[in-house]
Amino acid sequence: IHTGESIVIAPAQTLTASEYQLLRELSIKTIRHLGLVGECNIQFAFDPERSDNYRVIEVNARLSRSSALASKASGFPLAFIATKLALGYSLTDLKNTITKTTPACFEPALDYLVLKVPRWDLNKFREVSKVIGSEMKSVGEVMAIGRNFEETLQKALRMLQVGIYGVVCNNLKFKDIESSIKNPTDKRIFAVVEAIKQGATVDEIYDWCKIDRWFLYKIKNIIDMETKLKNTVKLDKELILEAKKLG
């Protein structure tokens, strides 16, 4: 699936420390080999079952939509720093214009989550296929910031402004749940939600779509909270706070 059609989270939640460092080192080696100075992003295809099995999909030696997302997510002024580097400055000469204290050579570290969700308008076209793949069909994207995955995902889905209330409370129907998950469309995440509600296990859904179980369990947390709220006669402060933390 095209990265523009994908939900992207930063920082990465399902990579081990060694896997993260491996990709980081590969990125640095690639850029130094190509002799690039300035802004660049690299996309990897990474096998979660075998950490030694990876591919470099593409190297973009330019500013892109991904660059804007990374800059906003990390608070690191990529365009400004890249311009200064092109003019001959080094990272140690420059200060981060956001923090105004740390030098630009410091790698940003996040204590929050940032989620990018693409937005599609496929309903405007009568004969277009809603199956998503290597051809980009999304017309834009939203970015949400939160303290945990559940909260951030809920925020992002609401910001799409397509009549969605979040992960749950949507009146969406699917003729064939398994097929809707195996064949990705713009509504795949909601098919996953419906499958969990109908009793499908996380392992079954993983076999259908290979979405990491970590994300599936997080989605299940939201569904479990919806069920808990529906079955509660009187809401107390603790339950409301727990629900708010899940978005």
C-alpha cells in the first residue's frame, strides 16, 4: 500500500530498540553513500518476523509532505535547517529555532504520539474502485497529537470530517467482513472494528490483514470501553476519566 494511503505513527511503536537502531544506521549509511546534504527521507519495507529482512523502497532527497509531517510532529524545523546546510553551515553551528536552546545536531525525542491518517473522497466518483494499493488515491491527510494511541487515533478519525465519530459509534455495515479486511479499502479500519464486535479474535484479524497485533489490541481497548459505557447505569469520575484517556 502506498505510504500516502497508510496510517503513520511517530515515534514507531512496534519496533524493538535494536530494530530501530538498525534502520537508523542504514539511513545514515545510505545518505553518506549518496553524498546528500540537507533534508531527506527514506522509506523501508521491514519484515517484522525477520529483522534481517528489509528493503529500501525509496530515497527522497527533497522536502515533501512527509517532511512537513515530520517537522510538525518532532518540532524540528527541517526546511530551515536544510536551507542553512545548503548555504554551508554545519549542524553544530545552528540552534533549533523551536527550542531556542538545543543545537540542531540534537535528535528530537517525543514524549507524545503523532498520527497521520489519509482522507479519501472516493464517494464523489461513481465508478472508481475503493480498493487502495500502490496507486495513491487520498486527497489529503490529518495529523493528531495525543498521549496514547487510542486517544490519538480517535482524534484523527474525527478530524477527517467525513461523518465519523471516531473508532466506534459509527453506523457502518459490511457485507463480508473478512473480505473487507483482506482487501484494503478506505473503510478497512472500521471493518476491523466491526469484526472485533462480531467476535473475531485478534489473531484471526491478524491472519487476514497482517496489521500488527499491537494496533489491533489498542483498537479493541476502545471497543471494550464502548461496551463498558453502554452497560454502566451511572457514570462515576474514574470511569469518565478512563474513557477520556481513550479518546
